[in-house]
Amino acid sequence: MALTPSLSAEVNVPIESERDIVIARQRGRELARMLGFSSTDQALLATAISEVARNIVIYAQKGTVLLRGLDEGGRRGLLISAEDHGPGIEDPAAAMRDGYSTGTGLGLGLPGAKRLVDEFELESKCGVGTTVTMKKWSQ
Ligand SMILES: Nc1ncnc2c1ncn2[C@@H]1O[C@H](COP(=O)(O)OP(=O)(O)O)[C@@H](O)[C@H]1O
Ligand SMILES: [Mg+2]
């Protein structure tokens, strides 16, 4: 049977300004609602999306946030993939520690986002770029 439109939905949000962060947040929240996430989870997902989108604007200037509904063996979830071709992260392990920031932030964005989702992967290479992939399951 074909997937319902909500489950196959995919949204690609170009990110280069504060306004785009708001759009990514809203689209993520909408998609999470369609996928059956609780309103609490919708808010947590919107927060995780904001953090990675904000990192793109601050550290890489531009990139994209991909949002996709997942249906794996009856499990529904949301995939969030934030990708940029910015400077990359010199020490990705350090970047995952609470309080580590090379800027003026609190250094809680990446470790905080990780705590809000079920699966989290940071891939980054200096001079190549950064991809953060997160998944959260609704049931
Ligand atoms: N997309 C990115 N490109 C380059 N560096 C990044 C990116 N995202 C995060 N970083 C690096 O990882 C560090 C930690 O990020 P984060 O946990 O969000 O804290 P903060 O943004 O408050 O510094 C940042 O200070 C920055 O050095
Ligand atoms: Mg941050």
C-alpha cells in the first residue's frame, strides 16, 4: 500500500537568515504534528531544529535543513538533516560537550539537541562542511 502523503512528506528548507530558522522550526513542527507526535514532542523537535539551523547561520552562513517523515516497520518518526559546506568543526568530540563554544554561545546547542532526539549523528570535516542527522520516533 502506498504511504499516506503525511508519511512520505519531505521538506527542504534553505537556511541563511534568522527568518529561515523560524521557517524550519514551523515546518518541522507541522510535519511532527502530521506524523502523530505529541505537542510536547513537537516543541522539543522544533527546539532541536532551531539549534542546528542557528549553527548553520552563525558558523557556516548558509546551508539546508531537510525534514522527512519516516515509516520503518510501522514506526513513525521524523528525520532532520542539517547540512552545510561551511568551515567544518575542528574538534567534533569537543563540540558535543556541554559548554563548549568557539563563539559567544552557551555551547549547549549540539549536546542539547542530542538529548531531545532518539538518534543523533554529527559528521564534520574542516574545510568541507558539517552534517547533523537526527531521528525521533513517535511510537
Ligand atoms: N554548522 C557548523 N559549522 C561549523 N562549526 C559548528 C557548526 N555547528 C556547531 N559548530 C561548532 O560547534 C560548537 C558547539 O556548538 P553548539 O553546541 O551549538 O554551541 P554554540 O552554538 O553555543 O557555540 C560551536 O561553538 C562551533 O564551534
Ligand atoms: Mg549553537
